[in-house]
Amino acid sequence: MPRSGRVAGLERLVADRGEQLLGTAVLLAGSREAGEDLLQEGLMRLLRHWPQITGDPEGYLRRTLYNLAVDGWRRQRAWHERLRALQTGAISDAADFGAVVDLRDALVRLLLQLPPRQRSLIVLRYWEQLSEVEVAEVLGCSVGAVKSGTSRGLARLRELSSSWPPAETRPSPGPSAAETGPAKEEWS
């Protein structure tokens, strides 16, 4: 396929699924800026390997995003271990910008405490709302591995979130889905 055809195919994919892909990348990376960088790197790899892709380019891109995220987590963990040895004071929390931001931040922080595989499973199953079979295809593992890993990831999230303040003092997530409709909240 000529280069212009590859670019047109990539532009179509980004136009159709860009917001969903960015949302996934943000969750995997932990911030909007890092998510944008992750998605950009994934798109560059997709474009570079476009002629070799025989199946669904979105599936290839999603798998690339998860693999890049895992690589980043590994690099980040090594960096944090070295930094921790040098650090003497605690890291201060970001300023309070509202209950919804606080809740989203708490969720992302909890997700970042999960091992990379469990985090990928939770994001794919519950953010991307993929079926167990689809998750298994994206990650190249068995459905049983998806089920057990997701179960362990949810159990760990429950364990981590048990240290949250009591429900009456937690930030409110905002209007319920019944009040706002079924549409996903946009990342801003």
C-alpha cells in the first residue's frame, strides 16, 4: 500500500476511534500528557508497520499501547527505586480541583499500584468494556488467564481502596449515570 493510503487509513482510524484510544492511553499512562505521548508513539509504530498488519489495525494499536505502557511502567519503577534512595521528604499532593478530579485521581493512583498485567486487564474489561474473549485476544492470553487476573486485580483494588476515608467524607463522583445519560465522560 502506498504511503498516502497508509496515512489515509490511519487518519480514518484516529477520526473514528481517537477519543476512545486516548482515554485508554490516559488510563494506562496515568496522566493526559503521558497518555497523549503513549498514543502518539503507538500511532507511529502502527504507521511504520502498516504493510505487515493483516488483521484489525485498531487491535494492533491497542496491543502496542499496552506493550508500550508495560515498558514505561518497568522503566518508571526502576527510576522510582533509584529516586527513593535519594529522597528524604514526602511528595506533596496536588491541589484540590474538585470532587470529580479527586475521585478520578484516586482511581488512577489505585490503578498505578496494580501490577502491569492486572492493570491492563482492569482497563480493558471495565474502561474499554471488552469481553473476556476480546481481552484475551488483545493481550494474547487465555480467557481463563483474563478471568483469574481480573479477579485478582479487583480484589487488590478493593484491598487498596479500603484505606480510603469513610463513604460520607469521600468526594462525590458527580451526577449519576441516570442523570447524565449513558455517554462516557470526555477527558479534558
